[in-house]
Amino acid sequence: MPKTREHVIPLAISERILKNAGAQRVSEEAKVAFSDILREIAEEIGTQSSRIAKHAGRKTVQEEDIKLAAR
């Protein structure tokens, strides 16, 4: 995997989250995989939030839409 690849969730943040969850060490591949998975989950929540807002007759996604989509 190229070293120049940009991630929506920075690898340092991915590592910090994993360490806060109890990991003592985190491989580079694990950071990349975690970052990619978080991006996929965030995109799905974003899509669902947008659908919820549209269903409610709004163009603006609100906090409640995101919370509902994350369930």
C-alpha cells in the first residue's frame, strides 16, 4: 500500500482510538484497515441521515438525524 495514501480518519487518530480501547501495539495495516472501516461506517450514517432529513421534508441534516441513523 502506498505511503502517500490519504485517509479521512488520520492513522494517528485510528491508532489512538485502538490504544484507548486497550490495544498495546497497533500495526500499520491495522491502522489503515480501521481507518477504512470507520470511513465506510461514517459514509453509511451520512447516507441514512440524509434520507431521514429528506423524509422529514428538510434539506438540512440535523443532530437527531445522525443519532437516529447511527442506531
